[in-house]
Amino acid sequence: MNVALFSTSSRSKNNSLRFVKYAQHVLTGQGHEVSLVSFEDYDIPFAGQAFIDPANLTPFQQTLISAWEAADLIIFALPEYNWTAPPQATNTIHQLGSPALKHLFDDKVFAMVGVSNGRGGRQPALDMTTVTNKLISFTNSYSIVSPKLYESHETDKNLDENGHFNGHEVYERTARAFFDYTVTVAERWGK
């Protein structure tokens, strides 16, 4: 299965990047083809100000869209900014839901991970689930958002900068349960 992992924080060395690196280790270890896209070079114009031109993509936009197109499963790692998803993540969904790019919402499984250095993360994952479901419906696409989300608590204490697990066993057990569930949904969707 082809999996795209999106670290949606534009900050360098962020916790979302730690999580997607961890996910990359786990999922490649299970035999999946995995691509990782970091939003550190994010340059998508804000909705209402300009549109993405598929014929003139920036390097970041090309990397993002290529990974998205190839993926069967897309996992968003969303940092909690003021109790919601980062604006880059929701803006990306709004911009890619245009008529020229609506194919990105067809025949995919999406999954959400809320990332926090404390005990948060649920709300950004829920907010992004709502926006993604709306775009799937609006574009009349056939995709789903997996109902199981993951809250990556105390991410900086459980994962090092390279995405290697070094924390509490409950973290690893629950993260792996999320991956197993999400991959199973994607496999069933793909049949």
C-alpha cells in the first residue's frame, strides 16, 4: 500500500515531524511504500487570495500533490495550535478541493493524528476530519476518513528528533493500534 504522511507544522524540528518519521519507520517496517512531506517549506496561497495552478507548481506544491496522488492512505499529523488545527492544514484542504485538483479526494482513505507536547491533540484531528469530510462530499468523491484518530500526547518525550520511540510503552502500544486499524480500513476500502 502507498502511504503519504504529512507533517502539517511549518516550524522546523517540530513534533508533527517526529510523529511522521515514527510512522514512516513503523509502516515501512510493515512493507508499505511511504512518502513523507513536511510543511516546513509551505507556500500554498491562502484561499480567496489566489489559487494553485496545476501547470505552475512550486517545488513544495509538486512534492505534496505527487505524494497525495500516489497514496492510497493519507495520514495528517496536526499540531495543536490554540486548540485547533494549524491554518496551513485547513488551507491546503480548501485549496486542493478546487475543480482542477478534485481528483485528490477520490479513492483515498484519510486518517488524522493530533500532536501535542502535553496532553492535547484531539481537537485539531476532529476539526480536520470535519473539513476533509466536507471536501469529499463537496467534490462528490468516493473516499473516507478513518473513524479512529490518534492523539500523540507528550510527543517530544516519547519520540526523538529522528522519530525513534523512546518513551512510555502505552504510547507505542496505542500508536501501533492506530496504524493497524487505519491500514485495515484502507485495505478494506481498496477491495
